[in-house]
Amino acid sequence: MSDKDDLERKLSELLEDGEMEDIDRTAKEIRQISPKYEIRIQTTLDPIVEETLRYRKIGHELDDRYDKYLKRAEKSRNTEETDDLKQ
């Protein structure tokens, strides 16, 4: 147990006493910058709706928190289908 305690003590000392280098700080800041462009892909099926419907086949939700979302998704799906039929 003393070896484990020694290792933990050394690790905590290194973490507390060690200084963060400017290079690491700069690299970290660069990684955290959001990208200039964002790629979005439009799908025909909403994965949230599909997963919610699968879970509802398995069991019953206690609070029905996804009901409004499912109604909106169904409404938009029906609108898209009628638009496709018109074309």
C-alpha cells in the first residue's frame, strides 16, 4: 500500500506544482476555437423520432416529454410528403 500512496502523492505534487507551458495553453486555445464552416446534412428520417418510436414500442414514458416533438415532426413530415406529391 505504501507504493500506491507514494505514487498518488507524487502525482498530486506534479499536478499541483507543475506549471502549464505557454505552448500547451496556445495549442489548447486553438483546439477550442470553433470551425469557420459547419456541414449539415438533411435527412429524410429524424433519428430522434425514430429512436423515440422504438422506445415507445418497448415501454411507456411516464412524463410524455416527447409528445410535442413527435407531433411537430409528424406535422412537418406530412407537409414534406404533400410537397413531394405536388411536384
